[in-house]
Amino acid sequence: MEDPLEKVQELMNKPCWVLDMLPQRVEETADSHFFDVECYLLNREKRLKMKNRYVNILLKLMCYYRVFILWDGWNKHPKPEDIEGAIGTIMENRTGTLHVLFPGEDALLIFAWDCLHLSLYNGSGTMLGLAEKIALSEGFFCWPGAD
């Protein structure tokens, strides 16, 4: 595999799908309480329940696909506890990003602290179908990201 960081940059320019607790994008012009809700979920005890949902989605995907994670360097053989530890640290510290490469699928999943969703770049039709089922099993939805 080429340099993983170059691969991350390349994949971030590919089509993106969002795995989110909301069924569709909230428009920036919406007169809503989205940012209040987001802040509440990310900064209160509810963040622990959210963490478990993110971890479960990634662990379920790991059952079907090989992954590399960027967390304290590249880990090409992460264990389930590595995934949970990385997301737990990000949620606890309220900062950070976890990059998950699917080398056999040429896809990338990103978990970033300041978002309530996971971003899946360049997922094949088969992978997207499975990701959607897994997202639904955790109470999340899967929809196309913005261009």
C-alpha cells in the first residue's frame, strides 16, 4: 500500500456518505436548535451512549473488512479494544480524529470529535449497503454527504 497519509488525502476527495443519528442533513439556514442539541450530546453524559454507538458501528464493520487505523501512528492490526480506546479517548478529551482505512475496499471512515456522525468516503455499493444496515442497527441513518 502506498503512504497511508497520501491515501487518506486521496480518499477524502471521493464521494462521501454520512452515518448519522439524523435521517438527513440539517441545512445551515434552518431555524432550529441543531447546535444546542449537538453541544448537549457531545458534552453531557449522553456522550457515553453516543460513544458506544460509534464503537459498535466500527466493530461491526471490522467483522467484514480489514482496517488500518491512524491513532498514535498507523496500526495495521487494530484490536477491538484499540478502536474503543481511541474513540473513548477522543470523546473524553473532547478533541481528536480517528481515521479508519479499509485497504481492501479503498475506502476511508472518519470519526471526528466535533461531529455527531461518521463520514465514509469511497465506499463501494456493497460496502454502503452493509454500512447502512449496520448504521440502522445502531439507530443511525446513512445518506449522501454534500458535494
